[in-house]
Amino acid sequence: MVTFIALLRGINVSGQRMIKMADLKALFESLGFASVQTYIQSGNLVFQVENLSENELNKLIQSAILKQFGFEVEVQVFSESTWKQIIVNNPFVMQGGVEEAHLYVSLLANKPSQENVEKLASLYFPEEFIQLRDQSVYLYVPQGYGKAKLNNNFLESKLKVSATTRNWKTMLALVNMIQ
């Protein structure tokens, strides 16, 4: 069995696209996934399955959610090794002196074009710091994410790829769930 993490984008926000975690867990179990665990109400799951790739799991889960709940949800699935690499690669943690409460990671569904990466790199927002590594955008926003210009919607519009953002506490909680 291989361990995976699934992130669902935009569920249970402002009363929209509501899915109870117990129902989501039951759906994952009905797909044959084992050891299914959820973390908070925003669509973070850890599970195990054999013989399926991240891509196959994305499609399977999206299709099952549409069939079961009647709406589309973007899903990103990460293997245990990929998730651990995302955690290890955070450049802000390596720097030290950074408040973890102000760290976020935006996970991109696809690799952005070099042109769009360069456009993003040319932008500057005081008190907001960004590092792009592979398909992970690491953010440090000391004034708080709620006030940040470099939010999920901004990154999607500049990089032209779908993204979902999690705070560092959630990132670490999920890695702890797979250990």
C-alpha cells in the first residue's frame, strides 16, 4: 500500500460546496482506499491505496465527488515522498527567524510556463516574500495571509495554473499523519 495526501480546493468555504468530512471519508473508503483520515473541515485527507498514480487518483476522486455530491471540486494528490519533499524544500524554514504562523504553501496543479514564472518574479510586494520551487509556491506573509496580495487567486492569475493553498500548520499536520 502506498500512502497519499489529497487536497480538495474550495470546499466548505462560506457555505459553498459543503461536504461533511464523515461523508468524504466514507466516499474514499467506497473507492477502496484504506486507512482514510481527514484533517479539519477544508478537504485534507490521508489514505492508502495500491497500483494507482497521483494522476489516476486525481481523476477518480474528482469523478466520485461529482457523482456523489453533484458539483466539481479540484483535487490534488501527492505521494508520501512528494509531500515530504515539499516540506523539506521550504526555503523560509531553512532561513530561521521566521514565524511559522505566517508561512503558507500554494500547491500548483501543473508546472507554470517559464514566462509566467518570470513575470511573477518581477513583481514586488513589501512585507511579502515568495519562493517558487517545482510546483510549490512558498509564501511568508508577516502581516497575515488575509491581507496578502500574494494570495491563491493572485498566484493562479499570474501563473495561469490552478492552485490550492495551505498554512504551514496544516502542511506539518498532514506529514505527521503519514508517519
